[in-house]
Amino acid sequence: MKRKEFPFKQGRRVFACLLVFAMAVLGLTSCSIEPKERLNPLDSFNPETGGDPFHLDIGLVELNSDTGSVEVVRLEWNNIQHDSLNEYHIWRRVGYVVEVFEMIGTTLPPQTTFIDENCRANTGYYYQIVAVLNEGRDSVSSDVVRFIKREL
């Protein structure tokens, strides 16, 4: 008498299809409909900051001393609300030819201003701010802001 064999190949296919279907159902039900809240101000997908929470602003201010008054460049930016913020680095590029930024100073939070006294008249300067975190990692840099100190 010949033994009748069970069609295992067909059973395996059915089992595999059921397993894929169950995984898909579980995957869809575990997905959240709520969009992820982007709380990190350095996150480029943060709807409020776009990854640049600094909003760097530049202008001339007059400093008075015993020898007279001089105009200097004043940088101001928003303080970042980040738990591991350690300091800010201020970077500058001079003119159109030099393509490399040079660090010209640091400030400690919550200070968000910097005075650049080493600017020549009729020269273009490009500035950006970088937040340095406690782990020594740099954040993304602020948008580059261009400034030309005009001779009076």
C-alpha cells in the first residue's frame, strides 16, 4: 500500500503568507498617527528653528574710551535651550577670496553677544555661530551672515 504524503510545500506557503500578513497588521497598528514632536532646537526638521535657532544679527556700535570713540562690529544671537550646551564659538571669514572660517572668540551661555574690534573699513566679513555641547561635539553652524564695515 502506498503512503499518501501531506502537501508540505503548500502548507509552508500558506504559513509564510499568514506570517507576513500578521506582521503587517501589527506594524500598522503600532504606528502612531501623531507626528513626532521636534523639541531639539538644533534639529533641522524643527518647525520653529529649522535647525538654526541662533538668528544671528550684526550691527555697528560705538565704543567710547579715553582715547576717543571707535565703531566695532557687534554680533548678537538667541540663546539655545539645550541641556548639554557648553559654549558658543564665533567664526569669521574675511573678504571674498578667503574661503576658510577662523574662530575669533568664544562665549559662555547665557551670554549671546560678541564684539569684533578687528574690522577694517570697506571689507566684507562673514560670520557664523556654532554651539559646542558638553561632549565636545559642535552643533550645526548658524546661517552665515555677511557684513561690510563702511568708512564714514
